[in-house]
Amino acid sequence: MKNYYIGIMSGTSMDGIDAVLAEIPKSGKTKILLHVEVPMDKNLQETYFKLQAPSDNELHIEALAANQLAHHYHLAVTEILKKSKLEASEIQAVGAHGQTIRHQPQLHDGIGYTKQSLNPALLAELSNIDVIADFRSRDIAAGGQGAPLVPAFHATQFSSDQPVAILNIGGIANLSLISNKIIGFDCGPGNALMDYWTNHSLGKAYDDGGQWAEQGQPIEKLVNSMLADQYFAKRAPKSTGRDLFNPTWLKHHLEQTGSSKANPQDVQASLLMLTAQSIAQALKEYAPETKRLLICGGGIKNTALINSLKRICSWIPSAGFQSTATEGIDPQAVEAAAFAWLAWAHKEKQPANMPAVTGARGLRPLGACYPA
């Protein structure tokens, strides 16, 4: 029996659900056989945006949203089984990330918490496949950040004789730096603030190719104010999310710099520069020897952002900026593939965190199993 796994990811951008069918042998080297995308219901998306901050009756609202998300994930599983002509019984497990609505490791009581919304028991019931979920909490219990989790997968997939950096630009941008040691961390906002501002100003979901940002000019004092946030100076291990980089955070910096009445396209250009500068700053500080940068996530489609990165990261040759497609994985499928791999690691009883990345006290098994 082949080791088939399904990985499902709905990221910080909340623009849809990615799912992959992967074949994972004992070595852990993952082969992506199929990738499907399922749109997220707009009402569910709006509910999850609201759940990023305290609100009335949020326990009830989140529980119902978790049920609805399980149905969405099941649609992705069904689509994969249909296209692959496989039976549920041929799938070892589904690795399901859920939707992050709070991420506050090490805060409040020294342990903190992270919350990914999903009803994995319902997904197991609907799909008749074992579901592995709740991957972050075990690492947090061991004193870690619980994120990012993908560097361990990146190390399995993309290691080479030469140092390589993997940049995932989702709602949040994160880096995996692989050389004689492995470092990984969230470097700051990816698409989240740009998508918010595009929706706020134009009523569009995102700035296609960064074309709107290119019509503006970055506001230097706004960019500098945002880059002065203490998160960027904080040493890794570190992780972040919409708990920090959200509309309230942006409003504060707009008001503080007198930019509230600025041309909207100039604000968008500033947000693009924030993402590019924070990524470049992280690369320069932690991996100045990098000559090859593999890029994945939705942000790879933002041509203006990638061009800005190329200009700022002048020490990386232009040919060194590559899509993960050059390594055989669709850039939109990398994170979903990582959760298929995390499900495999759970089934194989292998630890899947990286203490050097998350700050945990040691290697730990990740995830909880909800049997079919």
C-alpha cells in the first residue's frame, strides 16, 4: 500500500483553501501528486476576520465556524479523491491546519496559546479518514513559539550542498534558512496588510501583480515608523500574525505619521515596501551568504513586490530568485504539502518541530489524531 497523505491549509490571507495529495515514503521526501483549491465562503471569511479580535459570544461563533470549515475541508478531500480515483481507505491520514485566529505564544502566563479553528472530529466523520490536527500546541507546551512549522519540511525537501533560503509570502512572510544549520522565523507581514488596504480602498480582494502599488510612491516617514516596530528588532525564534499586523496597527502608524489623508496608492506602495524591506532586513541579518532564494505562497504573484525584493537584496543574483516550482512543488501548494508531511511524521511517530526554529526545549511529536 502506497503512503498517500492529504494536506490541507487555509492561511492568514484567508483567500481560499489549498489541498494536496502527496506520496511520502519512509525517507520523508514528499512527492506532490495533485493540488486543488477550494474557495472560502465569504461569510465564513468575514467571520474569521472578526474572530481575530475579542467580540461578543465568540465561543459560540467560533464553534459554528469550525464546523463550517470542516465541511469546506471535506469538499477539498472529496475533490482530491475524485480526481485521483482513490478511495478514502487508501489515504493514511489528512493533515489539517485549521484557521489561525489567535497566536500568542509565551504571553500572559509565560506559556501563552495558539488557536486554530477547525472541528477535526467532524472532518474525520465526513471523510472517513484519520485526521491529524492541532500541530502547534505541543511545541508551545514545550516553551516554543509553535511556529513556523514548515522549516522542518523545507529542510527535508530543499536541502542542497549550497545555502538556500525559502521565503513563503502568505498573509505573513516567513523564512527558512538552510545551510550547516537551520533557522526559521516569521519576518513580518506578507500580503495581509496590502490585501486589507486594497479591500478598504478599492473593494478588491488584492492588488493584482502589485499594479496599484506601482502607481504610488512610498511615504518614507510611514515606512520608517512601521519598520521601527519592536517585532522587527526582536531576535529569532519569533513568530507573529494578525494579532500584531492588523488594521488597528496600520491605523496607529498612519495617524502617528500624519499619513491618514495620504493618497491611498501611496499607502499601498508603503505597505509593499514594508514587506520587502522587512524580508530583506531578515535575510541580511541572518543569511547574508544567501545566493539562492526559493519563493512560495501567494505573494509570488505580486510582481512589484518580487521586483522590489530583487532591487533591495542586491547581493542575491537575479537568477537566484526562483519559484519552488523549480524544485517540483507548485508555490501555492508548499504549505499544504507541509501539513501532509506533518501528518506523516505524526503517523511515523517522528518529532516534527525544530527547537532551533521555535525555541522549544527539545524535539516533540506534533499533532493530535482523530481516527476515522
